Amino acid sequence: MTKLTQNIDKLQNLLAGFDDTGIQNLIASQSIPAASAETFATHSPVDESLICQVSKSDAADIDLAAKAAKDAFPAWRDMPATDRKAILHRIADKIVERADEIALCECWDTGQPLRFMSKAALRGAENFRFFADKATAARDGQMLPSPTLMNVTTRVPIGPVGVITPWNTPFMLSTWKIAPALAAGCTIVHKPAEFSPLTARILAEIAHDAGLPAGVWNLVNGMGETAGRALTEHPDIKAIAFVGESKTGSMIMKQGADTLKRVHFELGGKNPVIVFEDADLERALDAAIFMIYSLNGERCTSSSRLLIQESVADKFEQELVKRVNQINVGHPLDPSTEVGPLIHKTHFDKVTSYFDIAKNEGAQIAAGGCRVGDQGWFVRPTLFTGATNDMAIAQEEIFGPVLTCIRFETEEQALTLANDTDYGLTGYVWTNDITRAMRFTDKLEAGMIWVNSENVRHLPTPFGGTKASGIGRDGGDWSFDFYMEQKHIGFATGHHTIPKLGV
Ligand code: NAD
């Protein structure tokens, strides 16, 4: 029996668990269907087979969940932080216990290869541990004495928060938003993407089993335009933590305007990897390939635009073609698979449409540019060369395993090209000239930049984008800036005269 067939066997047993009721909402610790009893079907991108039915919620279900989150808020806020910390660590423990199950379900639901998803489940546990340990300091503030006042600051949780997540690495991303919210003392309503509901349900169950009080974490499934929209408009929800497309972020801002929602957005990207002639080209090649073709290229931080210096471009592109053609596309549960299927047909149609767009724009397809097989949403890893920065393939987020190569002559040109985009999430700079690296990163418009490295997350550092790539930062203490309110209290020392009126 191969590892693949073993994994498929294990998965079948896990999926049987969803057969009876499908995926229901979890509100105030009760597993319940949508009030309308409506459901929608979720399919695997691997073979388009039905996975199960999922509750199709609307405003009534969101209202129930928001009320549960509101009712649970005071007790959760006032619970000693050490107790909150202990519960969050228990959630992490249980994620680790169920990591294999989470990874298999995530692969089947999203098409992501197991080699990456087994780590993503553990990253989720790490997110909980990191914020669990920060919970005890979440309310910390400053003492800012003035001649007349003993001024102190403290932080208080903002209230019930709506968390709206996308379908790319949904498990890890959900933990990334939910763990700091809970550590801060907020309660949550989570609306996961309609295309990847499996692991959101497992995660909510884990939280329940870890002893999280009823109503602190509520899961509501459904479509963005109905359930998602109702969450952003609900008056009891004080803030929306959103990860998804830039245009959805813009809609959410409008929807939340009437209730003055605080928003935190992690949005799209068209991130440049800039390779100078003096770089360690072997390492740059490994990193450029990893950052666009891992996670099926369905990754907000992917290096989807390669800016390569003319003097080394021919050789670099030749090596790229060789390596890209060798990438192993296959079943996501096969441990040797490097790229799995795209999430769904509409996304597959979008990604593959760029093959013709590239040709019509005058670029060359140096590798890939075609579908793999006739079942499931598999595409060959693709490389466009001979592109210019004004082409759609250089400006639009394709969100698939597709890399666009653009050549430059000078550092100045490279900077202009790198910044000539609506987005500003990440940038990757390859050079062995430290002065150039400093000069370049100072002017590069991106929220996160790595020099001579792929994206390696360190949880205490700020994560987020500029321009159309986002608003706000996560990570370290920055997460608490969003989930908490700053409060100032001034205690008079009795030394000042209060102005008298009407005397
Ligand atoms: P999407 O915007 O289509 O959907 C994201 C979520 O928003 C889903 O849960 C969806 O149901 C919901 N939604 C849709 N319309 C809504 C509305 N009107 N009101 C409220 N909720 C609504 O995004 P997607 O296609 O699922 O995800 C891919 C996108 O996410 C890419 O653009 C990617 O770059 C981005 N992303 C960004 C980051 C980051 O950290 N910057 C991380 C991951 C993904």
C-alpha cells in the first residue's frame, strides 16, 4: 500500500464523520443547522466529488451568533488572563493531537499538497501558543505623569469581533486571526470561506473541547454576500478582521460604514522578487521558485513578479525553465506532490485565462501554460518571460502557480518597476551589496521585505500590507492594537487649580 492510498483511506474515515449532518454552524456551543435549513454543497478540487453539505446561513444566523458573542463577552473579558492563557494552550495541544486529521481534510478541501499542510496545522498551534503567552500582558499600558496628573494607559478588548477568512491555507489563517482576538479578551463570530469549510469546523470543535466557554467562539458558514455581509453590518460586532481580495475589502468597508466598524484587512499582492547580478543566484533561484510555486501559488505573499537584472537574465531564466518543468504536479495527499489542484473551477478559469492574455500581450510562455489531466483543477506551473510591467500579467494578482519575468538594467529601473503596482504586501531583494540592500528596501513600497531570503515568518514581527494590500498589522503586540481599545485615565494629584466658571 502506497503512502497515497494509506492517506486516502484515512481521509475516507474522516469524511464519514461529516456524512450525517454535514457541516453545521456552532453557535453558543450548539451544533445547529441554518435557521432556513438551507445548505450548499462543497466539492473537492481534486476530482470534483461531493464532500458534504454545509449550512447556508443568512442574517438570522449571524444575529444569533452575534448575540451569543455579545452575551459571552463580559465574562470572557473579565476572566483572569492566566485562565485565558491556559485555555488557549489547551487549544494548541488539541490542534497538535489532531494535526494529521486537519492536514488531510485541508488538502482534500483546498487542493493544497500534504507536504505543506502538515506544517500549516502545526503553525496554527504555534499561533495559539504565541498569543496565549501574550494574554497576560495584553492589558499592559504606560505611566505618563504630568505636573498635575498621574496619567496611566491601559488596553481593553474592543468587544465581539467578526473574523472573515479566505480559502487559501484557511486553517492557519483562521488561527492567525482568532488566537490574538481571544488572547485580547474578545469573543468572535467566524465566517470561513464557502470553498473550504472543513477545517474551520474542526477548529471550532477543538476550541469547544478545550473548554472555551459557550458563545466565546461562534462559527457561521455561508456565502460572503449574505452571511459575510450580515456580519459586517451587525451592530453588536465591533470590528472585522478580514483576509481576502482587495475588492472585497473595499466592499466590507462600505458595508461596515453605518455601524462605524473598525477594520483590519489582509488583502491581495503582486509581490516583486528583485534579483541583482551580484546575488547568490543559486539561492535566489531556490527562493523565487519556492515563493511562487509552493502552496499552488495561492498565497498572498507569493513572489509573482520576478525582476531580473539583464546581465544574468538569460542564464537565470534558463535555469528557471528547467526547474519549473520538473515540478511535480499531482494528488495533494501524495507526499511527493509539490503542486496540487486550484481551489475551484472559477478560479481555474481565471488562472488559465492568463495563458492567452500573456500571448496576446506579447509575452512568451517559457514553461507550462496548460491544464494537467481532465479531472480536477490541475495546471502546469507556468513561467511567462519577455514581459513588461504594464501588461496585465505583471499588474493583476493571478493567484496561481504562475510567474511573470521582467528584465531591468539599473537599480533605479528595478525600484520603479517594483513600486509600479497597486499592491504593496511583500518584496524580496537579492543582492550581496549591503548598502544597495539598505537603499533599496528603504524605498521599496511593501509592508514586509526579506533580503536574501524567502518569506520566513517570525511571529513577534509585524505582518501586513501597504497600498491595496491591506490596512493594519498582525503579529507581536500589533495584533492587540486592533483587538483592543487604548484607554487613558488621569488621576489628579491635587496640585492644580480647577478653572471656576459662574463664580
Ligand atoms: P474573497 O475576498 O473572495 O473571500 C474572502 C472571504 O470574504 C470569504 O469568506 C468570503 O465568503 C467573504 N466575502 C466575500 N464577499 C463578502 C462581502 N461582501 N462581505 C463580507 N464577506 C465577504 O477572497 P478569496 O478568493 O477567498 O481569497 C483569496 C484572496 O485573499 C487573494 O486576493 C489573496 O491575496 C488574499 N489573501 C491575503 C492575505 C494577506 O495576508 N494579505 C492572506 C491570504 C489571502
